[in-house]
Amino acid sequence: MMTLLYQSTRDANNTVTASQAILQGLATDGGLFTPTSYPQVDLDFDKLQNASYQEVAKLVLSAFLDDFTEEELDYCINHAYDSKFDDVAIAPLVKLDGQYNLELFHGNTIAFKDMALSILPYFMTTAAKKHGLENKIVILTATSGDTGKAAMAGFADVPGTEIIVFYPKDGVSKVQELQMTTQTGANTHVVAIDGNFDDAQTNVKVMFNDQALREKLAANNLQFSSANSMNIGRLVPQIVYYVYAYAQLVKTGEIEAGEKVNFTVPTGNFGNILAAFYAKQIGLPVGKLICASNENNVLTDFFKTRVYDKKRGFKVTTSPSMDILVSSNLERLIFHLLGNDAGKTKELMDSLSTSGQYELTGFDTEILDLFAAAYATEAETATEIKRVYDADNYIEDPHTAVASAVFKKYQAETGDEAPTVIASTASPYKFPVVAVEAVTGKAGLSDFEALAALQTLSGVAVPPAVDGLETAPVRHKTVVAADEMQKAVETYLGL
Ligand SMILES: *Cc1c(COP(=O)(O)O)cnc(C)c1O
């Protein structure tokens, strides 16, 4: 069997295997490692409808990560998707009025980042062993709120790793912030920056691409990798739950095998929806991929005009994990839209960094037509939380509500009646103030008052991820300017 190669989106000569791509995180030319062909996967839903999440994971992961052995993948899967998820289904599918919500928040940190970050540390240590790597791996991560905590939960005290997380000081919810600043583990470091998520992500990319810094690390037996969705080891595990969700729809008789299903995804860095695109490429019967944004609606405009223009005000919203103006993974879709042309992709990405925009021309219309896009305002998002509560006695978190509101708009506009799954990316317990205010109209509650109110409203117990957060000791208090991030890294690493 041929080994699948992952190519940098900016250099056709930069190709690596899956395990190498996971270890490196980002390509040093500034691009992202991306599949240029798709593996054959036998999506037989007569069989898959009875498969466990772990079995579906094995099918998908073994196809995409084909330089891992079967034993290695079993080890990773069995350690990742175990009792740290509070539901044996791992990603349960809930039927609501007119939609299906795929709950991706049953892991350690109650956001969908756990779906991939529970397994990424196992991939990384397995890949390191495979390649006889002696360096310590330093995970550098920019977070808009959820990746940081989920990555630390996965990497805390993992031998041979160090993890440094940067988050925007005023850009995350109180619960998200406390989840990070109370993180234990001698190898974890958390830094708040005076800046927004894009500043954090840009400076992380700059450090990755800084050759002098790389050499300095190497001289100290260190090397960087990434836990952001720029790492293909984050994306591939996200393909699994789209296949799994489809299998559940077949199993419960909601659809016939082969029928097309739409997915609506609340989108920030474009990682989650890109995984759905890859699910389609291996044969999942997907109708539309509906890209839902909040008021940072750069992607909505892009799909409408094919001009990506980041030159606009950054808005802090109630769905902070989607407060992003530069969606890193869109680069991978652009690459595919341009027929996997690294030269053209690099031109557009250079234009984005020098002039703040680019226009997509000469693209594959079949790929672009797969996508629909719209955004929800803050008011529409709150109204949707209330609507779903009234209709179903179910409380969506604000990110999920953005997707759910956008889906309703899309349906009203197009009349598309295809069964639609909403990627439900966080538990409302992560954003209790917003959820409670939307349902009851009661403003001004503290996060901890809201947690109690949410329990009463929803009848769902406060999850361990946030229970006790109020009294947990804060261990990380560092705040730096955005242009001092590298200095912080060098200090932590003793460089
Ligand atoms: C990260 C995140 C998103 C956005 O996902 P992307 O893969 O970055 O597009 C949406 N909702 C929540 C709750 C998140 O944590």
C-alpha cells in the first residue's frame, strides 16, 4: 500500500508522512500540511450503524494516518476515547425540532476541542517514538478560549512535552479563563496577551517560521509543534464524528443509507467544517456544508464575494471561540479550490499578509458550491437560544446557537429540506451567563450564580469541568504584550 503524503499548501516539494506532519505541526515554509489525494474508506452503513465511536475512529484514522501501525492506533484510540467522556456514545446525536444536534462537548473540558485534543498527545508521543526523536516537544498554542484548556488537559504531565498557551486577555469567558489559569501540571504554561486571538495566532506562526529560533531550540534539544487545528493531527480525528453522526441517523431510521445530509458548523478557524469537507471527500453523502459565523463575518463575505478581506473591526461577541478574522484552515480549502496549486495558494496568502485581502479566481466551482454561508448577530443568537429552549426544553451554548440560527436562515432562504446536523461545539455550562440571560432575560448574574441557575433551568448537572472552578487556586497569572510572546517562550524554556 502507498503511504499517504501530506503536502505543504505553499510548497509542492515539501511533503511528509502523517506522523511527520503531526510532529512538525506547521510546515516551516508557512504553509499547512494537507492531503493531496484521499484514502479509500469503506463506508458501509449497514455495518457502521452498529459500530462504536472507537470503531469508526479506527476506520477513519487508519485511512488518513497510514504510517501508524494498527497497534499504535488502537493504543491512541483506546486511551483517548475512554471514560473521561461522560457519555458512552462519545458524541451523542440529539433530535430536536427540525434539526439534529451532534453534541461534541462530552469530554474533559466540555468543548468540541476535546474530540481531537484527547488523542493528539498520544499521536504525538507515538510519532516521536516511531522516529526515535530525542528532542522535547514544545507545544505552542494560540487559543480563542477552548483549544488552550483542551490541549493542556491532554498534554499535562505527558513526558517529553512542554505546553505554552496564549489567550486574549479580554477575549474569553470567565469560565474559560479560570479553566486555563487553574490548570495543573508542571509542563503547562498559560499567558494572557494584551491583544486579540488573531494577534496570538499570528505571533505563534511567526515563531514557527523563525529559523534562528528553531535553531536555538534544536541546540537545546527542543522543537516546536502545534495543538492548533493547523496540525493535521487535530483535523483527522474531527472527520470521525461526521461519519459517526451519519451512522446514527441510519441506525435510528431517520435516513436511508446514501441519503444526503447537511452539516451546519459554527466556524472560527475553519477546522471543524474542513473536517466535514474531508468526510465528504472519502464518500460521506453530504449535501451542503453550512458555514456559520458570528458578527465577525469575514467568511460569510468570502463565500458571497470570493474576496477575503480581513481589514475590518474585530468584534468581541458572546461566542468568543469564533471571534477570528484570519481563519487559518481556509488556506487548506483555498489550496483545494485552486486544484492543489501551492504556488497560487502562496500568492494569495502573501497578499493577505501584505495587503490584508485576496480575491479567489480560477477555482473549482464544484467545491465552492458545496458550501453555504451566513452569520447570526448577537441578538439573533440570543433569540435562538430562547427559541430552542421553548421548543425543546434544551439549552444550546452561544456557538451552537449561532449555527442553529444560521441554519434556520439558510432553510428559509433556500427551502432545502435535507436532514441537517448542527455541530454542537460547547456545553452551555461554559457560557452560563449568556445562556441564562437568553432564556430568562435576567442580566447581571455572576458566572457562578449563572451556573446554579443553568442547572435549575436545564436539569443537567453541573459538569466536573466547571464544578469547583470558583475555589480552585489560580496558578497562571502572566500577562504580556502581543509583541513580547517570544520573550515569554524563551523565558519558560530557559533559552
Ligand atoms: C473552536 C470552536 C469553534 C470554531 O471551530 P473552528 O474549527 O475553529 O472553526 C466553535 N465553537 C466552539 C465552542 C469552539 O471551541
